[in-house]
Amino acid sequence: MPRQRITKEMVVKAAFDLARDGGMENVTVKGISQKLGCSVQPVYCYCSNMNGLKQDVIEYTGGYLRDFIKKRLDDTDLFQSMGIAHAEFAKTEPHLYRLYFLRKRDGVTSIEDIYREETDPQVAEFISQQLHLPIEKAQQLHMNMLIYNTGISFLLTVLGGNTDIGQIERLLTQAKEIFTHSLITDNEQEIT
């Protein structure tokens, strides 16, 4: 039987699976080789630098996250459904959530930088159209919810899988209503 050729994609996927199960600290060359059923030698070809592998796993996680969220989006309410999808991701994939979101980012020095890097501009456009707000106000609302949702999602990674997602949905809805009311009131005062 011919030996299986190990590819970089196979190594990254195996590292992703290990990180998914136990966090990035669970990813070792030995663990990857065991997962692939090979010696450590072919893994070392792609893992001479664990920082590079970690970056590859983060990028793979980003693709996985986008697919996860896309499957849960409701086109009639992108804003709310995206927040709930992020919370569900944190609840069901706590190690991946921490790996992707709770990491140091080069060149990111403000909340606005994170907002620009991590959000889909279509959501702010959707909010602007739905609530008849200027795009700047819609972006502010979206950023406020991003900050709130990140906190809720982080708590979900700590609380574990038994957390009532219905309670989380209610908290997100309540925050959305409070932030929305505040911005609409501010916008009306600016107009008059």
C-alpha cells in the first residue's frame, strides 16, 4: 500500500481539529502526526515555525466562522441574526472563538480598527436602511452591538454549552433596543 502524501492543507486541518478540541495550546507536531497517522517528519516540513502554523489555523478558523455564520443569517434581520450567530459560535466552539477573537492583532490599536477589520459593511448599510439612519449612526450602532456581543460571547466561552441561548437572545435584543433608541433620539435631536 503506497504511503499517503501529507499536504500543508492536511496539516492545517489536523491542527485546526486539535485546536477545536482543546485550544491552540493542544496543537503539537506529535499530536498532528498522530491525527494524520504519520511520522513527525512530514509534519515538520510544514511546521518548522509554530507561529506560522498558528496563523494558518487562525485563517482556517476565520473561514470556518464565516461559513458558520452564513448558515445562520436571516436576510430579513442581518443585524440580529449575526449577533446571535456569533453567540452560538462562542457557545458551541469556545476554543475556536478564543483563538480567533481573543488574540493580539498587529496594526490594530482601536475599537474602530477592529470594527473595520471584523465586520461586514453590508450590515451597517442594512441597519441604515431599516432604521432610516445616516450610515455613520448605523455604524455606531453596529459597533456598540459588536462590543456588547463580544462581551456576551466571551462569557459563553467561559460558561459552557449548557447556557440558555434563549436568554442570550433576549439580552442581545434588549441591548439592541436600548442602543437603537438612544441613537434614534440623538439623531432626531441633531436634525431639529
